[in-house]
Amino acid sequence: MNPTVLKKSSNPDKSPRQCATGGLPARAAALVLLLAFASPLLFAAATGDPLPPTTGRLVDYTEIQDIFDKRCVECHEGDAAPNALNLIDTRSYNLLFDEASQEVPNLKRVKPGNAEQSYLFQKINQAVPKSGTRMPVGFTLPVAEQVAIRDWINQGALPVNRNPILVKAPTLTPASPRAGEGTRFSVEASDPNSDPITISWDFGDGVTATGANVVHTYAAIGTFNVLLTVKDNRNGERLEPLQVTVIADADTDADGIPNLTDADDDADGFTDGIELAAQTDPLNAASTPLGGSTVTPGALTISQFKAKFDFKKSPNDSLSARVIATVPDAFTVSGQALLIDLGGVVRSATFDAKGEFANATDSMKLKVKKQKTGGLTADISLKLKASLLAESFLGVQKASESDAAAAALPRAVSVFLAGTVQTTTANFTYKRKKSGPGSSSLAK
Ligand SMILES: [Ca+2]
Ligand SMILES: [Ca+2]
Ligand SMILES: [Ca+2]
Ligand SMILES: [Ca+2]
């Protein structure tokens, strides 16, 4: 029986294709065998057709499969494919990648990263391969296709690239930001091939950023078309458009200072921070920590203030301060409850008989002093440690130290103690160290 079959060819030469069922026809095999014995050097020195150097273009396996579909599968298809090499798209990859050749078992069909030592490449590139005839039978693969196969192997012979996917849809916090308000953009994405990914955002106002978790501040109100792009390192990408509506800031107490920068939005005497800590409504003057009574705060003295913000490593911020408030004559430290708002860093404490308070991150001391002019003052020293002080204090997000430098804005410091409220507004300056964490200190 004839060991070859004829099939209609899809190749450009339009000539019928010979599908070899094994290696070389017996006579040619015998000749090669003879040559091998006669001249082992000649046999071993087989080289392929010269090809242009790689351009560095990434070749995806879809391109390789297209070549197989066009050139190879008419013979290499099904269980009876030559050398059991079935090149249809659902089978080909696993039969090639790091798989020993049947004809030359000490060679891999595809040795990832090394086309020269891959039998597949030798078979399409060498006029006289180590076994059998050059493939495809009776047809030299165009140079561009040889280059594609070579480069694909040398690039690691990766399977078909799949585009990155979103594990969680992108979120905005707050969802409808105010102009001038930092908005956090977050997304979770991954790559089905486990390729490394990069995540980037185009905020639609001419500003871009990279990272899964970024903060952006819109300067103006309006609707912005945001484009989230997740890319892998193989030209795969996932695009996700979203729209952000930036709204105007309200001015609840109509004092001309928008809520974003107003320490006490409803002008009831209690800062927003103290109201949130006391669980009253910072946008309603009839809701206060004194049962609805509004107050006119007294003056507070800050005698020392130092904050350190670490923008580089895992957040590790600290703040120390000493403030002096006036308290009623009957004031005693034992059991005294304090709410303090240090420019947005809000803490509560209840002091023991020694005037001390401590928990895992904070320690405070409260001393009562008599004034020469009569009356008492409460001298409060605080040492705070926290993972994210900068966000609260500077009103900026951890991601943006440059914003912190710009945020040397006046901040309200307020104390709610023994039924009294005392507030001051202080200017803080931000200093950046040459290396290490940034720091902020009270301006003199
Ligand atoms: Ca991928
Ligand atoms: Ca206001
Ligand atoms: Ca208030
Ligand atoms: Ca209120």
C-alpha cells in the first residue's frame, strides 16, 4: 500500500500536498542513514535557512496556530496524524511544548526559549532535517512564518495569551466627589495566564495615574469619562470605561466656606470630627454633643505639636501634641472624658485617677494647673501612633505626598472637655525629609 496519501492543498502553490505518514520514504531514509554513517559531521552540521534577526515583536500562539491551520493540519489532524502530532487548535500546544519528538527523541518538539534546539523549528527551517523531510511536505514555509515560529519559541513558547480580567468592578469613594475632594479609585484585576499586569487610569480631565488603588482630585464640577486600562506584558488588555460626576460642594452654614474646608460645617460650635466621634450630625446645628445646645468655643492654646507621616513604607505615622484648655473650678481628672480633634485626627479618652489614659496606640496625660489669675487649666499631652494619620490630618490621601506639601493649610484643633468646647485654628507647614518619611510640624 502506498505510504502517502494525496490531499488537496491550501498552500499558495495550489499543488496537491503529500502527507507523509511517517518519516522519510524508505529509500530516502536509507540514504540519510548511509550519509550519517559515512559522514557524521555532515549530518550533525545541518543548518537551517538564514532568517532575519528578530524585531522583538511578541508572537502569540494564535499566530502559530494560524500557520498550523493553513499549512499543516490537512495532514497533521486526528489520531492518525503523522507521529501522533495532531496540530488542531485544541491539541497542538500540549503536543508541542516541552514534548519529546518521536522522530528524534533527544530533541523536544518545542524547547521553550530555544528555537535552534526545537525539532519543530528544525523541521520547517532545515532543508535536510535530522529525520524525515522538511515540513510542510513539498513547500517551504514563507520566511515571515518561519520567523514567527522561531521568535515564538525563543520568547518562551507561551500558550495563547488571554486578556487581563476584572476581579472586582472599579469603585469610587466617594461615588460622587465634590470639586476639590480627593476620590479613591480602586479595582481588582488579574490575568488568566498569570502574566504581570499594570493598571492605569485616565481620569478624563487630562490627568492619569497607575496603580490598583489611586486617588484623584477633580478641580472642577462636571461629568468626566474615565478609562481604566489593565494591560499584561504580552499586548493583552482590558479596557473599562466609567463616568464620574463631580458635584459642587455645599456650604451648610452659609458662611462662605464650603464644607470641604469648613471645620464646623453647621456652625454649632463642634467640629465635624468631634461630632462624628460623638455620633451627632455635623450637617445639622440642632444635633450636638450637648443635647442640641450650640456653643461658642473658647480659645485653646497649643504649646507643642509634631506629626510624622510615612508615605513610603507601610503606613507608620505618629503625632505628639500638648494643648492647654480652661476648665471649670470643680474640675478633677478622675473619670474625665475627652474628645479632641487635632486637625481631623480625632481621639476620645477617659482618664484614670492619675489623669492618664493609654490604649494600644495612644497615650495621654491630663494635668490640672491653677492659674495665677485664678481658675484652672487642663494641660493635655498626647502621643498617638496610627497607620493613617496623614489622610485625616492633611485631608489628603496616603498616595499623594505632593498633595501633603500643598496642604499646609490652617487646621482647627478643638477640645470637648467637662462641658466646655475650646478651639483654635493653627497653620501647619509640611516639611519633606530628603529620605524617609515626610513630616509636618506646627508653624512658629
Ligand atoms: Ca495575559
Ligand atoms: Ca461653611
Ligand atoms: Ca458642627
Ligand atoms: Ca451638628
